[in-house]
Amino acid sequence: MAPTLTQEEALCLFEYRDGELFWKKMTTTRTENLVGQVAGYIHKHGYKLISVRGYQHKAHRLIFLYHYGYMPKFVDHINGIRCDNRIENLREATRNENARNCFLTKPNASGTKGVSKLKNSDKWRCRLTVDKVTKCVTGFDTKELAQEFVELWREIAHGNFANHNYVTRT
């Protein structure tokens, strides 16, 4: 596990500009030529990673620390885009809140998060997980009615972390 950095260290090492951290000071002499360059790289899972003293740190967590002076257990990207690290797009979250703000999954056939067609029927079903319990409501005549219902349900149950995203994360 990577050692936790302090805000003082983050302010010393980096300069923040519009969602990016730029090296102000390097931690090793062989990389001094990177001063002024954007720190880190995009990992295959979409997060920007930055190596500090031999440990990988997610850039959004370092940016949160840089601005607020502490590192919460979870930092959520409000718009769901993992490499959009603008401070206005980051917020502290619990594990459950972070999970609520997720993209549509690839196996979703309806194109609507939480809505599926019942097998051997013309009816539609809504699913929503609230406090680790998945609940279902069935019997909607159209996908649009099911979608309207699940969006309202999600707004009530998930509040600011409700995400009705219709885009599949690649």
C-alpha cells in the first residue's frame, strides 16, 4: 500500500491547472527534465496514475488532497469520466455513493440503466440497489414508463449521486 502523502508534499511536488498536475519538483534526480510537464499516465482502466517515490497514486486522489488537505477513503468523479480530474468534478463519497454514480454496463440490452424486459412477456422491469439490497418493480407496459419510474426512484434513493447515464463505459 502506498504511503499517504500530505497536502504540504503535494503542494511542493505539483502545480494544479484545470484538472492536471504538473511537476514542480521531482523526487529523483534522473527525472529532473520532467519539471513543468504533466504528471502521470492514463491506465488501461481510465484513471490517471502518478508515481511518487516509487508508489502509484491516482491523480484524482492527489488533486483532492492538494485542494482540501486530506485524502478521503473514496473520491467520486461527478460526471463519471475517470480521467476528468478537474476539482469541480471531484467529491468525497462513501463506497455505496461511489457505486451509485456508475455507467451503464455493457450487457445491458435495453439501453436504460436499471430497466430490462421480462422474459416470455411484453412487460418491463425496473431494478435498483438501495443500501445493498436490490429491489424490483415489474409490470410496466413500455420501456419508457419503466425508464421514467426508475429515474424518479433513483433520484429519491440516491440523491446527488443518482446517475441516469445512457452511455456505456468502454
